[in-house]
Amino acid sequence: MRILNDVLSNLTDDIPVRSVLVGVHWTVVCSRHCGMSATLMSSHPHGFMQIRDVGWLHEKSTRELAGLARSDELMEASIGVAAINSLLDVDESLAVEINASEVLISRGRGKNVALIGHFPFIGKLRQTVKKLWVIEQHPADDEYPAESAKDLLPQADVVAITGSTLVNHTLDGLLALCGPRSTVMLLGPSTLLSPVLFDYGVNILSGTRVVDEAAVLRTVGQGASFRQVEGVKLLTLMKEKK
């Protein structure tokens, strides 16, 4: 959890939380900005897991909520990562407004690519790369289980990792498996657009910034998949390998 601890230590100020929404697919925290994260749930029986201080989270400071990113309960960690995203200021002059799939297709063309997480652009990506390994906790027939990462990631020229690994605390271990010459990308709404990630071997950060808070709260609150979420734009920050 070194990365999360480092990001949290670099949050220099604190402001009140304005609202918290835990949707079926996405979690949203509104403070300075409106931050998003994937909603993940631990494998408890339905209705068993209880979020601490539920009903009063909006009365906490954003730094308090951000600290939940360290929680072993995935739903609390989802709230924490969204809270971090709501505090982060992003210098958009250094970013490119582009879909992560376009970046990955361009960087992975003709190369061996490992993708952690299931994304809707997999079919299109498979047509352009030399070899594609999709690694999932619950793999489909043509995908690989999570434990295969230790064998596949060192072979990949490009490694693309879902930002949800910040929520389930697997990112540090996955980055340790990447080859020293590989290009490493973190993508998805949970991605923290923080330069701290560059210090840990990530080269490309492709995340989400909310431009219409009301639209995000409305669509996420009604169960939107990411393609259905309104009021966001896609930003990518890059640090080229030396």
C-alpha cells in the first residue's frame, strides 16, 4: 500500500465533503472537485457488510474519507479512492483529452500487451497487438486468472492495469512484476491523476475528470455503466521512459 500512503501524504489541504454517492458500479465523492472510483464489494453475504458511519459520511472532512482508501473492506476503500480523486488538482495543460483505449491501441500496436481487467475495447485491441493477455480475477474462457500475472507481466512490452487495483490494494504487487523496459499504463475512473504514480514506474495515467457534477450524480445514482455516465471527460498524463 506504499503508493496509496504516498499519495495520501501528498494531499496538502483539507476541505468539507459536499456529498457521497455509492452506486452499483461507481462511487462518487464531491469536495473540491467531484471524484470517482469503481464500486468494489468484499465477498460477504448480501447485506452483511456495513460501512462505518454510514449516513454521516458527508459530515466528515475529505481527508478523513480519503483515509478509507486503506480499508480492507472494498466498499470503504472505494469511497476513499473517490475522495482522493475529489481532492486532486490536475494541471490540464499537461494532459491530453483522449480515450484510454486509443492510447493503448497506439502504444500496443504489434507488441505483447498484458491487460489487467476486463474492458469493452478488448476485441478492437486484440486486432492490433502481437499478443494480448487479459488477466482477470474472474476470467472468461480466453482470459487468464490473477495468479498468472507473475508469469505474463514480465513478458509484456506494454502493461495496462485497471485503476481498480488501487481499491483492492493489488497495484503495488503488479507493478513489481513489470519488466524494466515495459510501458506501464493505469486506466479507468479509479485512476489517480497524480504524478506520485510516476515515481513507482507508471508511464501513462488515463483517468476521468468530472465536468458536470449533477449529470454524474444523476447517471451514477441510476446505475450507469461507465459508457452511460454523463458529465465526464477523459484525460491522460504521460511521463515518457528515459
